[in-house]
Amino acid sequence: MTLFTRLSSTAVRRCAALALGALALGSGAAHAGYPDHPITLVVTYPPGGTVDAVARIIAPTLSAKLGQPIVVENRGGAGGMIGGSVVAHSKPDGYTLMLDASNYAQNPALHSKMPFDTLADFTPVSLLIRVPNVLVVTPSFDKVHTVADLIKLDKENPDKPISFASAGPGSAQHLAGELFNQLAGTHLQHIAYKGGGPAMIDVMGGQVPVMFASLGSAWPHIKDGTLRAIAVGGTTRSPTMPDLPTIAQSGVPGFASYEWNAVFAPAGTPAPIVNQLSRALAQTLKTPSVAAALTGFGAEIIASSPADLDKFRRAEIKKWQKLAKKAHISLD
């Protein structure tokens, strides 16, 4: 090999390395301007509920962190699957995001056919908050003041099942009640309503004695005495009611039931964008005014990484699939 050939070979290798470096820089630069126009945050439930409230609490501060408007768009229906389908089939460029709730992980346990693949069609961004369910009873239900009372009453009267209300078949409240039945060995009877509001109204009125309600929606009624809290469904006591034991502490080990909210992007959204969004959401949730608004209704602020949300969603899906199979619950 001549000196000229060796020099030429070296030059070619250097040019190739420079070209690859330029491509890498170009790839990073493609995301450097993100975001440069408004971002749509699809809420998978109608206006007025907890998910919608969370979206509207975080949107202004998140907009300030990212420097672009956050447009909250409600696409409710089918337990979150209508909005989920919109996001799953959107362009993966970071401009269409989804704010979903615990039904995200429960739907695969309840439906054999869905308009998207829950794991494959979404990229996790951040688990924002979780709100524990709380076991509440109508104040006139004098026989039950503790979890032990409820279990004892149920087992002493097998021919007179105690009813619990929920927002509907397959709802978070329904599954919490079925989880309680499985772990406590009880036979509480499910009474399904068309929404959490009507269910809670009937519990307050005494038509149905028990509900595994979201702390966020039940808290105002617990404060004014129209509902009586028995135990909280989280793994730890709630700062909102520190004197109230957990269901697990009250004789049902392993019980944990939360309603949670998380942000997802369409599958294929570039990692730099996903990480930028996750950091902006964490900063948003740490903002004092946002944190105060969320903790005010019993929420626990999580602000997870994308990797932690991925791990969480897989565990949740597995948990509810196991429960639905054992309890023979299906919405097909």
C-alpha cells in the first residue's frame, strides 16, 4: 500500500466519522425546537370529573414550562377507549398526548377486543398522581364502624348480602369491591350505577350502604358528615385523614386500590421529546399552587419517570387481569 493510498483511506474514514457525527447532531437538532406550536392533551373522560380537573389544574403551568399552549380536549366514552384510540392513531411527534386514568390498566382485563394495544400503542411519559379509594358507608349504617365489623356482619348473614355501589360494571369502584371480596373472603353484592355521582348520592341517602369511592370525590361528603369513612384503600394512610387506618391494616392484607392519572404519548414518539415532557410535568407538579390544588382532594403526587410508569402499568394490567379472571368479570 502506497503512502497516498494510506492517506486516502485515513481521509475516507475521517470523512465518514464526520458525516455520522453530523447526522447525530442533526437528529438532536430536529427535537431542539420542540415544542414550536400548541400541544393537545386528550382527556379520556368527559368534563367535570377528576381526570378533567387534573388536566385543567396542570395545563397552565405546563404551558408556561414548555412555552406553548396546552389545549385540553375531552374525548370521553367507553371507559377511556374512545380518547385512547384517538391518541394511539395520532402522529408520534409529541403534539398529541393522553391523560388517562386507572381504567387504562383495567380495560385489558375486561375486554377481549379493544381498538388499540394498551402496551404496544402508547409510550409512557409520567405517572402524575394517585388517589386512594376509601371505604365509606352511609352514616345510618350503625352496625359497621370498622373493616372488621363489615367482614363479621357479612359472614354472619350469608343469606342477606351487603350491597356496595359503583359507577358501573368494570369501574374502579366495582373492581375495588371485588378485590375486597377476594382478599377478605366476603360476598358483598355489587350494585352498578350509571356514574359515580348517582352511586354516591344513593349511598349518602342510605339506599345502598357501602361504596369503595375515590377519596377525591368522597372527601367533601366525609367532611360534611354525609358519608362516614371506615378505612382508606392505599398502601399507607392518607395525609388527608391521618387517623384513618388502611384496609390492609384493618385485617385485609394486600389490599391496595387507587385511581390514578398518567400521561402517555403515541408509540414511536422520540425519546428526547418524551423525556422533555416528563421533566416538564415533574416541574409542574412541584409548583406550589399545582401541588396544593392536587393534594387538596387527597391526591398523592408521583411525577414518575417514563421507565417507572412503564413498570407500573405492566404491574397494574397483570393485577386486574388476575382479579377479573378469578371473579369472572367481563364487559364483552
